[in-house]
Amino acid sequence: MALVAPSYGAACGERYETLTEAQVEKALSTQSGLAVSELSDLVRQIYEARLSDPEVDTTRSEYCGRDDCVYSRVATADVIRNYWNAPDLEGVELHEHVVTEDGFTTRNLFLDLPGRVHPDEWVLASAHYDAWFGGANDNATGVAVVLAATRPLLQAALDRSVRLILFDGEELGMVGSGRYLADYGARGVVLDLNADSVAFVGTPGSFLTKQPSGIEYIVEANEPSAEHAYQFADLARRLPEPLAARPIVFPDGGVSLAGVAIGYNLSDHAQFWLDGARAVFPFPAGDKPDWYHTAGDTPEQVDTGRLQRFGRLWVAAIAAFASVAP
């Protein structure tokens, strides 16, 4: 069966192959192992770490568009280290990619889960861990989803390798992901799945961002990544607790003035598009709420049901894309 891009897609008229039944079966079996109850706990733990971070930075407000912005990342990095250094994760190694340029040091943290059939082919699951204020949605939710995916993916015996990577410096212009690609490149990367602010409910969109009733997420892609976006959206509706997701395909390389103007393209997936690699970015439909990038981004603004359903979808999608179609 093939998926046909509807008229709103930039790749209108193209046909995309669906995931195979074997890939869907692997996706469903893997997502069932996600401990969804820990997602909200992780969000709150990260949020509280940010509020108590002894190394917060109040000198970078020009990047967030306000006069009183508080930038945090150091304490969150410790939460990530503690999680990935758990005794039951013995056999996988936490890596730190540290770069200092222009007086600013970034620390990207990542964990590799080797593939059993094609270990040199990679599916990247990314999120950024730096934040303004407490950043419960932006981006404790994305970090929590990537961390919680570790155990079910490790147990899934996937064909391709998976790299779970948490980027630094996204809020300052996608600095960490840019430095990562400068040093590691995208060779062997089949796809980057980027999780950023995944569990809020958007306000009704403007004429540029308004989506049909019932659509919960848009799935951003550039033309080379379009097939993966349609497969992601198709998988979303096949879960036991489905999500309604709509692919949006940006022309050519994907990073467009229109996308930047309406707030799309502004996360680490865009660095992969610029580098010629495939990347997909699912994001809540509608417009960002007024509390976005303010101290009002608290755990109370996180939709717990959406966080859990998205977490299951996230694990399922990584498992599907890291399984080779027969």
C-alpha cells in the first residue's frame, strides 16, 4: 500500500511507501515496553533541577526575546547523566561531545544502542536539554521522552543502530547540533527524529498555522524526508491509543523563510536538513501559548495524556525506522 501526499504537502502528487507489517509489529511490541508513568516524573525532576541550577545564566536574554530570561542547562545535564548511568543500563556507554568556541562551551550527551544487522546505519532520536526558565514543556518533555525510550529500545534487538542524543545550546541558535554535525557529520544517518516541546495543546492557529479540527500534531519534513513524515503519521493512527498527525512538507531543503516566520524550522532538526540529512519534527498543532519561553512554562501546562501517547508513538517510530523492511 502506498500513501499519496494530499494537496497541502509541498511534495504534492508523490507516492510514499507505508511501513511494512514487520516494521509495524516491531513498533507496537516495542512501545508497549515504555514505562509511561515515569514521563511526568522526569518532566518534574528536570523542571525542578532547572529552578535550583546553581549555574543559571541571565546574560542571554537577546536570544529569547524578553528582558528577564534565565538560561539553564547544567543541572539538567546531571539528571541525564544519572539516568543513563543507571546500573541496569550496563553495557551501553554515555558519551559527551564537548566543544568550546567563541567563549561558549556546549556538551552534547548521547547514548548508542548498536544495531544487530546494519550497525553502521543510524536512526537518531534527538531533543535539546537547555532551556529558558524551568522549561517544563520546552524541553523537559522532549528530554523525558528520549530518556524513557532507552530501556524499551535497548531490549528491542533492532536492525539499525540508534543514537539517543540530547543537544546543548538549541535555544541560542541550535549551537550544539551544529557543532555535532561539524564533528560527526551525517554519514550513515537514515533519519533524525527530533522531540521539542511535545506535550502542550496549542492555541487555535492563525491563517498560516490553523489545522483541521482534530489534528493534534503536525509532522514537519523537507522533501527528502517526506516519506518518513507520512509513515510517522500513519503509524500514529495505528497505535492502541492513536494520535492524529498531519505531515507538512517544506520545499526542497526545508529551511524556508515561511517556516521561520511562523515558528517552524526552529529546532535541531533544521541543522540536519541544512547538512543534507533526513529529519522529521513532530510538533503540536496550532500556535504556541502565551506562556511559551516564560516562567509560566510549568509542569501544570503539560498535558499528561498527550505526553504519554506521544511517548509511545516516539518509541514506536524509532523502532520502526530502525527495523529494516524485508
